[in-house]
Amino acid sequence: MTTENAEERSGLSGPELESILQALTAIRLDIVAAASRSASRLAEVHPSYRASAGNLVHYLALRRRDLRPLQLRLAKLGLSSLGRAESHVLATVDAVLEVLRRLTGSPRQPSPTEPEVIDFATGERLLSEHTETLLGPATLGRGVRIMVTMPSEAADHYTVVHDLLQRGMDCMRINCAHDDAAAWARMIEHLRRAELALGRSCRVVMDLAGPKLRTGPLEPGPSVVRIRPGRDVYGRITAAARVWLTAANAPRPAPSPADACLPVPAAWLARIRPGDRVKFTDVREAKRSWVAVDKTDGGCWLEANETAYLVPGTVLRHEVDGDETVDREARVGELPSTEIAIALQQGDQLMLTKDLQPGRPTTRDSRGQVLTPALIGCTIPEVLDTVRAGESIWFDDGKIGGVIETVEADRVLVRITRTRPRGDKLRSDKGINLPESNLKLAAMTDKDLEDLQFIARHADVVELSFANRVEDVEMLQKQLAKLTAKPPAIVLKIETRRAFTNLPDMLLAGMRSPSLGVMIARGDLAVECGFERLAEIQEEILWICEAAHVPVIWATQVLETLAKEGLPSRAEITDAAMGDRAECVMLNKGPHMLSAVSVLDDILRRMQAHQAKKRSMLRELRLAHSPPSEPDGR
């Protein structure tokens, strides 16, 4: 295309073409200079990531300016708008510059100190190689791997692991926050057995629990059991409640799901037969009658057609067609305390304490006025030394939000600012997020260091939870080097605002290891950065990691409703399809995990023909074979 043709077709004059050329040339000089300034850091990177680290530095330099005006000018010329430069930055810039030089007749003057340029094919190859090293070979017909979090049952039931592997699991994830080393070993043993049986390979990924900040315990509630039958919308009984009676001195668990389990004296229980009745007066003075429907060595099943409330000591009377027996009365034994919760609404106060004494709800006077605000402890009290008044705080995955009003020596006073319109309940062991606070927490706890000994021997990949700083990455690398000469690959879980901000530096530190990955842990990340920003942030993480040729794991709540309830929402299907932009998608545990793996496998296979990272793949479109019909039959 001549300069005249370019001007005619684009509407740009010769001087404007020269202006575009000069702007892009200046950008290239900045990119090369950035790599030169980072030479010492790039020299520390593992050889397998040396070129990738350089490309990451190039990409960061490219994205430090607003490129949108230049993109529009390039698009008018029909040239690349630099929108797909992630994995091969200099090659993309140079390709556009070459066309601009030809249009303007400007010869290129190559510098003798030109950096190595990753071409288009090499960028994609490096990401593919790094992905296979980290996550294993791709499944035939599906490039994106599937990771599945193991339930506790996987330690005792081989078929759980076998069936997941058969459906398409590529990576087994073991969360070290649950179970123990003995259970983890059995899970891995089941996986190795299933690999041999199915002729498939699967990576073992182990997740360090990290310093999870949670709410402390609450005072126990009363020991009371509510038993109620199922009813329809008209209040008619649809299913009787199932009550399991067992001997108090040697209790047996119910052989199937029960609405209540009641311990009673063994001698009294031994007299009950199917068809007998058990009568009592509950704590509300309501008279109730149950019928025995089955008897086993472990206990007795009864059915209840009316709601009842029972406490320890409730008197039960055994009737056999009016027969009076000596031991016809018995008392219900010890029952577990009910879990209480702190009811919170917007405007309420909450005291967050530095000790783990049981918390309690708000107390009020006879007029409903607050006497003492609700209080609850936190599992890592030292974090309260670093918070400041005016900073935000979130509880229970962002369901409850507040602002820190006062910081005292032994507690922090929080004003609740966000709940549902009718309020929310805060319980023990719920997550706490302090996105604006400068928390000084190491990424690894004493438990993590202990778990790391097992991980170093058995895992292919270790996931570092709450990685926030370069020092966190270096600590993990140092500990692994102490434990083994061939350490597992490292995955950095990005789940805080600080982690997102420090991601480029943490990537360069992580690249000192031979294999590296990143997990977008969208649960905590959404709370930390704001739900409305999550879509933007996860895109930026994908771009940065592609520039570094680092594989990404798309995690948290993928097909969660399907895994837990058996039927996905429409939004979940769309979200799972977006996961095709990553190199791996993670599913959490649930009773319908097998269905979730099958559905995800199908979605990823279909999307692979339509999307590759940010690039739309123009496969044959069936709709294009159906031309629009003529109006009025013409």
C-alpha cells in the first residue's frame, strides 16, 4: 500500500502517519529501556523463565500509558491495535512499526544492542510449555485443565477419586486446612491407583492454609432440639419428622439422615417395639405423641407429625396399648448446645476483641435500648494492632461490612454499614477481611511449615495462600530448598488487594523457581477489592500472567450451585465459559461434583473452538448458512 493509498483509505495525512510512527517508536524505546533498567533482576530468573521475564517487563512498560488514542489511529489504518500483544510485546510493536515505515518510506535503523525478541509463535509455545510443566499434559480435545478440590470422603472411598479422574479431572487439589497427613496420603494413594486403572495422569496440588483471619467462638446457646415435619404451602404434612432414639450410655449414630437424635436410658429403650407410642409434654407445654416404626440393635426410629421442642430432662412416656409398665418413663439425656449467632443491622456496633473469650450478642434493656454492643474475638489478635480508625472491615465473605470507629488497647469498635435489609447473622469461624489495613502477617504459619514437610515429599504443586509480598514468595522458596532437592512447583494465590498490587514483583520473584503458576482466588479477592471491580481485576491478572507466560488457575465458586445442588444457574454457565481464558479451572467439593466435572469438561471443549485468550477464533458459524428470510415471502 502506498502512502497515497493509505491516506485515502484511512483519512490520515502524511504528517499524521509520521506522528503515529514517532509515537510508537518512542514507546518501543521506553520498552527497551525498561528491560535494561531491570537487567539485574532478570538475571536472577530461572533459565526456563528468562525470556518470559523480559517479556513481562516489556508489557509493564507498554501498559504504563493510555494507549487508547493510538489504538484508534492504528485501527483506521487497518493495523494491529496492540490489543493482543501480551505474550509477544516487542514482536507486536515491531510488526506494526514495519508497516508504518513502509507507508512513510522510513527505513529502519536496527541497534546493535537490540534485546531478544519473542516472536508470535514463541510466546504461545512458552506459555504452553510452562502450563504442561505445572499442570501436566492436556486432555485430548481440551487445552484447559480441570482441578477438583478433594472432599474428606476421598480419603476413605477409592471410587470418589477414580470417578473424578474418569470424568476429566487433571489436577487433584488437597486443601491442608482440612483433614490430616494420614488422610492426604490415602487420597494420593487412591489417585495413583486410579491413574494405573484408567491410563491417565493427574497432578497432586496441595494448598497451604495460610494465616486465615476468622471470628472467634461464641457463647453456646441453650441445649434444645426442634423437631418438625415437612409441610406444603398450605401447612399440610408432606413428610413426618424422623427421630432416632439411642442408648445414652453407648450412643450409636443414626443409620440414615435423622431430624433429631435423642439419647435415652438403655433399659427403657429396650422395651420399645414398632407400633408403640411415646408421649411427652414439650418445653412449650404442648402435648405430643410419636409412633415407633423400626427397631435395630443400635436404636429405634420414631415418626412425628407435629412440631416439638425438647431439652435435656424432658420426660418421655412409653405406651403399649394402654399397658402400664414399671419403667414406662424416661428422661432425655444430654443434648448438644445450639449455635448462637450475632444479629447485626446497619448502624449497629460490634466490638472486635483481642482475646478468644466466647463472644455474645447485643444486650438490651426493657425498652430495647442497647446496654452492651455485641462482641466477638478474632483468631489472629495481633492484626488489631495495625488497624486504624476509618478503615473498612468485612465479615463472612463480604456479607457484612463495617467501618472501624475506635481502636483501643484490647479491642476495636466497628460500626456496621452494610447488611441485607433485614440484617444478617455473624457466627464463629467466619472470615475477616481488612483490605485497607497494612497487615504485617507472614504468608506461612507454624502449621504451614509443618504441612510443608509432607507436601515436599508427595505433591507436584504447592499453593501459597495469602501471598502478599515478594518476601512471602522467597520464604516459601527457602523452606522448600531446605526440605528437598527437587521442590514442587509453586502457585501464588492472589486473594488480597496487596497481592494484586504486588503481582508483577511477586511474579519476578517466583520465576526464580523452574515452575510457577497463579490462582485467581476470587472469593477473598472480591471482598478485598470490591465485587464491582472483580471482573476488571481478574482480566488484569490474566493479562499480566500471559505476558509472563505464567499459567493461571480460575478459581472460587465455579459451577458451585451445580456441585452443591445438582443444577447450575445461567450465570454460572457463562462464568465457567469465561474460565476458558485461563489455563486451568478449579471446582470446589460438593455432592454433585461428578456432574460439575462433566459439565465443565463439555463447556471448555466447546469454548476452545471460539476463544483463545483475548482472541476470538472464527470457526465456521452455522448461523451464517441460514441467510435472512425475505420480508413478505419475497
